[in-house]
Amino acid sequence: MRSIKDVEFKDKRVLMRVDFNVPMDENGGITDDTRIVAALPTIKYIMEQGARLILMSHLGRPNGKADPKYSLKGVAAHLERLLNKKVLMAPDCIGDKVKDMIDQLASGEVLMLENVRYYPGEEKNDPEFSRQLAQLGDIFVNDAFGTAHRAHSSTAGIADYLPAYAGFLLENEVNMLRKVLEHPECPRLAILGGSKVKDKLGLIRNLLNKLDILLVAGGIGSTFLAARGIKVGQSLCEAELLPECKNLLDIAEKKNKHIYMPVDVVVASEISPDASYKIVDVDEIPDDMMIVDIGPKTIQFYGIVIARAHTVIWNGPVGVYEFEQFAVGTEAIAHAIAASQAVSVIGGGDSAAAIQRLSLDKDITHISTGGGATLEFLEGMELPGVKSCEN
């Protein structure tokens, strides 16, 4: 990838795409600044090189309209506190007023543009909107891996008008994910949870070519159990995908790969914080109950498999981990990965949140900042935001 280490930034206008789409409370306070902190090394480096830095991001889904609810003003203020340096806030992301502010920027100063999704041209990757953004800078730096799978104006279209380089975050994400896909140490393992098989069919197919073992759980596990002929009661199950799951099981067998499923599970009649539950073997799931977590025998078995692995990828919780009584399996998986000697990659989203909540970050090789981008990369798809920064 074209690295920012190879660029002379002195006095240049650097237009940098970041992923500051952070969660906020009802008062506009940022509840998790992980994505902002992750971009700090690139931001600081470019500022130290004497560039005039212009930051772009989206926030939420304003549907192409200027909605104060989705303003980046609060993000700019938070970034200012993290940098301990003034962050100027633009009234818009394009236009004469923005150009005037950039003209007045001194070397080493930073300006935050307003939400790029205030314009419908952003998500349409409209060439004219891309050109208007590009007029604001001399160099484009993409450090927003979380949006790299989107062919939007601020992530890909702008690279048609400006030389494009990868920031440290984007470069590190791509290098780490490529390492576990292309040069993994054996045995190679992936743990897939979450609710929907449909979202991860392509991922499973690609991982069966790259890895040795798949551990499935959650809604994905329920559907695979049903594909094996096991009655899963009221559990989340995508019946229309049972033939595809059966096919994947056949492919795994032919390739001498293993797809392991739960052997026991926690079941409940409803999903609520005070629901009554019990542990049963998978062939004893009551017709009127649903799977809400993996059971102790599965936790022990999966833990042994994880301990033996040299490469581990994890994406998706293995139960309804939002409720404490059904988070046992997900937390056990997190601890097993952290305790292993494997090169470990956590694929963003809920899995990353579980690792961080348990303060296991330091024991994980790499926690991805991408959700959909990570999955699409692991699936083998080309990401527009990555392609634009490649030689």
C-alpha cells in the first residue's frame, strides 16, 4: 500500500478520511471513543510533519440532509481534548466558507469538516461531490478501515482526483488481516457467532479454503445444528439456508476441514434479563424453548480446541450476551482466546466489545476497528477504500 511514510507533508493540505461514527448518548456525549483513539497516531504524525490537516467523517444516517442531531461538533470537541490542541470546526464539508477556513489554517493545525453524509452525493459516490471534496486538499489519506468496504465519495471517489495514501490504522488493519489469511500458522481456527448465517455464507466458504477448523455458535450454530437434523425448538434458525449449510458441511468433510457445533446449550422460553433457563444436550432441546448460549461441555470442548490453535479469528458472540446470565459462553470464549498463545484477531463489533469489557485487550494480537469491512475482507472481497491506496 502507498504509505504516508513516503510523503512530504510540509505545508500541504491533507484531506484525511477517518471513521468517527461513534456511539453517543441522548445528550450527545460520546460513550465509546475507540475509533477516535485508533486514528490518533496518523493524525499526530501528519500534524507533526507540518501539514494543514482536514478531517472528514460521517456520523449516523442523516439521509442526505443537514440534521443537527448528526453534527460532528461534539466529536471535534472530544478530539480536541484528546489532542490537547485546538480543533477547528467547519460549518459544512464543501463550499466557499470551508475553503476560506482551510486557507487560514497554519501548518500543524487541524480542521474537522461537517458530516459528509449531509449530502446525498456521498453515499452515491457522485463524481461531482467527490471533485468538490478533492478541491479542499492536495493529498488524500484514508485511515477509515471501518468504511473501506463502501464505495463512497469520501472513501473512494476522491482518489480519482487526488493522490491517495493509507494511514497507519488502515495499513495495519490490512497487513494484519492479510497475515492471518495468507500466512497463518497451523492449526488455523475461526469462531463464528452472531445471529445470521446469510451474512456470513461467503465468509464461511472462504475460511474453509484458508483455515482448518470452524467453531460455530449463536444463530449460526442453531442453523448448522438444524442442517444436521437436530430439532432446535424456537431457536433462531434460517430454514431456507439449511441446504446451503448441508453443502458447506459436505465441502468441509471433502477438504478434511472441521466445522464443530455445540454439544450442549442453554435454553430459555424467552429472551429477557430475568428469564428462567436450563442446560440441555443439543438432542434434548424442548420444542417450546430457544438456544440463548452454549453450555458448559461446549465451553470446555471449544476451550481445548482454542488452546491448541496457532491462529484464531473470532467474529460474533456465541449467545445473547447482552444479558448477563446468557453471556457466560461469550466471556469464556474471550478468556480462552486471551489465554492462548495463538495469533488472535477479533473481527470488530460485539466480539471486540466483549474483549474490551473484560479488559482483555492487551492479550489479543489485533482487534479490528471494522465490522462489515472486516467480514468482507476475510470473505476475500475487494474493498474500494483499500484498493484506492494500493500501488
